[in-house]
Amino acid sequence: MIYCVIPKELEAELFDKMVDYYKDNPNVTVIIDRREGPDRRAGQDDGSFKERREIRDRRRPRVPGTFPDTDVPDS
């Protein structure tokens, strides 16, 4: 699902146009951004969020050991 988010200030100008533009694409939904109030992150430095963020690698770990040489010997 893809959301086409229209800012509240541009609702009158863009909403109907975008709904018409994406009417044939069932994977796109046009919505209006209705968030209100102050940003909860306001007043905090970016470092505090980075410290709390946990990055994990979900890939399978490499097999330990070495691989055989793949170079072709000179004949």
C-alpha cells in the first residue's frame, strides 16, 4: 500500500486532483495529513534519539573459516 499524503494547507487544491490521478491504481491511497500539536521531538538534540536507536543485522552470519583460492594456476 502506498499513501499519497497531502498537507492540510493544500487539501483544497490537490486532494481531488490526486484522487483522480490515482483512481486506476488500487495500491495508492490519497490521504490528508491531519496531525496537530507540537512535535514531540522538539527541544531535544538529535543525539538522544540516536542513542536509543537499536540497529540489528538480521542477515545470517557468515560461515567461519577461509575459502579456497580461486585463482587459476599458470600452466
